[in-house]
Amino acid sequence: MDIAQAISDYGFPMVMAVGMGYFIYYIWWFIGEKVDPALGKMHVALIRVIDQTRMLDQDLIRLQQKVDVVLEYRENEKKRKPNEN
């Protein structure tokens, strides 16, 4: 059945209501079948990235503490060396 015959038999508003119903059903199906699983995978990936970022931040903090200790040690050595001569 073509669209022109359906419009003449049932009227434009009814044909458009059926078309809109199909459109809403298709969007609902697409979100449920395609978008939701992809969002779930992205959520897991996002959690993994956040965890890695936190680990890198902790590593940077530890590294900065080590650098501070080394710099402080060198400064103390410089202060001690002139006194030894």
C-alpha cells in the first residue's frame, strides 16, 4: 500500500500518528539496543581512566617528595662543606 492511498483511506492525521508511533518505537529501540550498551562500556572506561589518573597523581606526589628530599639533602651538604674547610 502506498502512502497516498493510505492518506486517502484513513486521513493524514491517522497516517502521521502511525508514522510518529513507529518513529518513537524506533528511537526507543535504538537507545535500548545501541546507546545503553555503549554507555555502559564508556562508563567502565571512564572509571579506569579516573583510577589511572589518581595513580599518576599519587606517583607525582611521591616523586615530588623525593625530589624535595634530595634538594634538601644537597643544600645541607653545601652548608656543611664550607664549614669543614
